[in-house]
Amino acid sequence: MGGVSTPTVTLDLTADPASLTAALVDVASVSGEERALADAVEAALRAQAPHFEVLRDGDAVLARTHLGRERRVLLAGHLDTVPIADNLPSRREGDLLHGCGTSDMKAGDAVFAHLAATLTEPRHDLTLVFYDCEEVEAVRNGLGRLERNHPDWLAADLAILGEPTDGEVEAGCQGTLRVEVRTSGRRAHSARSWLGDNAIHHAGEVLRRLSDYTPRRVDIDGCEYREGLQAVRVAGGVAGNVVPDECVVTVNFRFAPDRSVEQAEQHVREVLTGFDVTLTDSSAGALPGLSQPAAQEFLAATGATARAKFGWTDVARFAALGIPAVNYGPGDPNLAHTRDEHVDVRTIARCTDVLRTFLA
């Protein structure tokens, strides 16, 4: 615009992954503004990982080997971050690297890119997927676009997402859905409340059922998933002197991946039977898939016991394609999206070593 150009950024993929993390963090890439970082990653892969075929799709960068190995492992990470909160540029304090995206998930991206440049003869064929717009609404997610435009690039025997897990293996993910529960009444002046029927008061029964609800726990492949059914918003009332005639309670159900979306919706409707329930959003979960050979091999390399992933991640997209997928990255999920977001560089080193052992 007006002759102003974005400065060219040069990344050294062979550098220490902690230093590479800092370099990635210092290129701001809030969702929808990933172009400069995608340009830098693409250029670095083309120049420093010549054994990879590289593809650009919008602000997503993909790379893959063609070595004729028996299995293919896909390493995926999103390039975007949540909005900056006075936490750029990055800064180092001892073993802690601070900055927007350090935990979620540029540390994971750095590990993957570093391994691509330094592993010239991996024992598995590799695919790298660095994609855009993960932190915003699902319709903008770059991984969904890649599934439509280049489905062959997403084929693999195991997918590893670098989402922050603090160096632990988190398998599968919960499904999620939201419903709106409406209660109705009759509007009246609050000074003559006996002439009305308060819809907000009727919502008390909805809240009572949710408060009394006992969530299910289920073990899948040795991972315990804990469900949750929670009211996350209540809206009602039109003025400070009017008995409201409508109230809407928004309810979020986080369900174990052994339920389909349809089964989860039916369960919520049974809990809230008698009320007007409208489904507004849903995403299926992902089964762990830990019985698959590639997943077993990865677990053996980590020496860890997999645990359930609480929350929804893009592993669900791979599960829907029939690909076992796990979350594994150096960031602490409790620090993601916070003003004080940071990552321990020792965890970056440990995750790099584990993945190198698995892939080399």
C-alpha cells in the first residue's frame, strides 16, 4: 500500500530450535495476517530442505519427501496466533522465551521446520503442513481448505500436531457442540408483575438440571476422557422495568470421542427434555487411534503414557480422514492465549530430541 513493502525475513532452519522459535515469534502473524511468515517459511524450506517438494496454497506452506519409505508421518502446525497483547517482540529470560505464539504454537512449528532441514534421510517419508487461520472460526481454517484443494497431501499413516502439550502426548480430542435453550413467558410492566410471566425465572429449571448433571468419564485406549455440560451464556430481558418474555441459555457440551455428534446432540436433548433446544454449532471428536502401528512406534519413542486431549483440536480433521493423530508440542497449554505466554526452551529441546529419535 502506497509503496510500502513488507521486510523480507530470512529464517535459519538449522539453527537451535529455541532461536528459530524466537525468529518465528518475531514475525507477527495474527489470524488472517500470516503472509509474511508464510513467505519466510516457504523460502527457507525451498533453500534449506531441497529433499522436500514444496507447495504453497494461500498462506499455507506444505512440503513432503518422496523417499519410498513404508510409512508416512505428517507434522502439522498452524502459523497464526491470537491478537498481540503487548507481547512482541520475543524476549528471553533464562530458560523461558516470552512472546505471542511461543506456546501456541510457534515452538512446535520451529521443531518441525528444524527437523525438516536437518533430517536428510528420515526412516519415514515426511509431510509438513504449516497452515493459516486456526485460531478463528472453522470455515476459515486453512487445513479445511487444504483438504478440499490438495487431499493427497494430507495422506499419512500418522499425523502429529504441534499443539501445546508441555511435551506430553495427548491423544484424540473431545467433540464439542453448542445449543440454545429458549424459555418463553409474557411481557408486562414490572410494577404489575402479576400480569406477566417471567421467562428468565423459567430458565431456572434449565440451570438446575445442568447443575445437577453428573458428567461421564470413559476410558478409550487407556486415555480417560471427562465430559462436561455447562451453561456458558444467559441472555434475556429488554429493559429494567419489563418482565421478560424470552430467555436464551447457551449450553456447551464437551463429549468423549466415542460419541458421534448425533449421539451427543440426542443426549443433550434428553437432559433438557421439555425445553426448546436448537443446535447452533458442533464438531466431532477424534478417537485416539493408539492401536495403530505408527502410533505405537511414536509412543515407544517418547517413553510416555498418552493422556486424553481435553478440548478440540485439528486432530479431529485427520481422524475423519481415517488417520490416527496425536497432539505433541513443547508449549504449555495453560499459557496459550495469555498476555504472559512463554515456553521453556528445555522442553523445545526435549521435543526435538524425541521426534528426531522417532524419525531418524
